Amino acid sequence: MSSTLSASEKAFRAEVRAFLADALTPELRLAGSRMTSVYADHASQMAWQAILHKRGWAAPAWPVEYGGAGWSAMQRHIFTSERVAAGAPPTSPMGINMAGPAIIGYGTEAQKAYFLPRMLSGEHFWCQGYSEPQAGSDLAALDMKAVRDGDALVCTGSKIWTTHANVANWMFCLVRTARTERRQQGITFLLIDMATPGIEVQPIIMHSGEWIQNQVFFDAVRVPVANVLGEIDGGWTVAKYLLDFERGGALTRRN
């Protein structure tokens, strides 16, 4: 790759290498080497994100106006390649790489102002509430219901295989707000505070003994309508937009 880099990209690579050599502690390198999945342990993830946030590099693909690095695709590739080569752990993808772009793309100004800085700093750590016991790969079959009651949606049901729900304090979640002939309709995208009464997290322990996956139960959990991302019944559109980032897409402005 070196021969194809421009002079500015080679300078950027040198900057990244110098940063990694200086910022990576032996403990963080050890955490990177001990990964048994795509996730490092939670404490190491948060320690590394704090270092990146201080440098302004926590969100490589976000626009600068939201606190991101605003890097090009090549810069992001260079950074990822150098990070892996240096043995640094990754940050969790659920917030910065997934919920963040969805909020930038579909959030109100109030939602952006509240959630994005806290996501970057690590004050908010996110998990994804998609899969259900009877709706795993068939996401449109989800059944967790949310009924409008004044300025709240009352959520009842469960999510399963929820990575890091045991340490997350926020969840982006798909819920059923209406039943129509077309299952993709009537789905709403919600941002849920995990400290809300009625939420219970039960562990799913892996064969390795690690606690990463969970089942999350919702018993009449009241979520403010202000935490709807996009429109009520329009969550499928937001979920499709987010899928681009889950698959490694770049953040672009919506028309």
C-alpha cells in the first residue's frame, strides 16, 4: 500500500504510528492480544476510547462539526491498519459506528446535542436491541410492542443476544408500534435509557465463561416519545440507513 499513498497520506500514517507508540500502554496491548471475539474487555475499550477522544480521534468517520475526525476513507483505512498492527484494542462499534451515524442522519438537533457528545466521551455506552427469541435473522418479524400513552411509548417484550447490555446504559432498539400487512411498516426506532424501571438484563454465558451476550426483558417500560429517532412507525428506514455503517459504510449527508 505504501507505494500508492500520497505524500500527505504517508505523513498521516507517520502521525498515527507515533501516536500509537506513545499512547498504547502495555495493559492496552495485552487487552488487544487477549480478545476472543471482535470485542475487547469493557474496561480496556473505555480506557482506549478516552485516549482517542482526548486526541479527537474517537469517531474517525463523523463530521468535524459533531466532534468527529472527518477523515477520508483512506485515512480511516490507514488508522485501522496501523491500530491492528500495533495491537490496540478496538472501541465498541455499537455507539460511535452505529447509533452515532443514525442520530446524525435522523436525529433532531436536541437529540444530536444531547447524545453525540456523551457517546464520544464514553459517558453513554450503547447496545443494540434488535434480535428477539422468535425474530432473530428475520428482523421484520419482531414483536416487542410499544403502545403510545401520552408523551411516552410503553414497551413490553424482550430482546436476545444483546451484546454488552450488562454494561450499557443506553440501547438503540426496534419496537412494534403498529401491525400492518407489510411487516416492515409499524416499526419504530427508539433510544432507551437502560436505567428505566421495568428493564431486566439476564446473562447468556459463553462457553469460554465470558459474559458478553444477554437477554433483556421489558415490563411496561415507559420511554419518552422524544426518544423516537425519525418517525413513529418509520423505524425500518432508520434501521436500513444504520445497516450501511454496520457493514462498514461511510457517513454521508442525507438529502
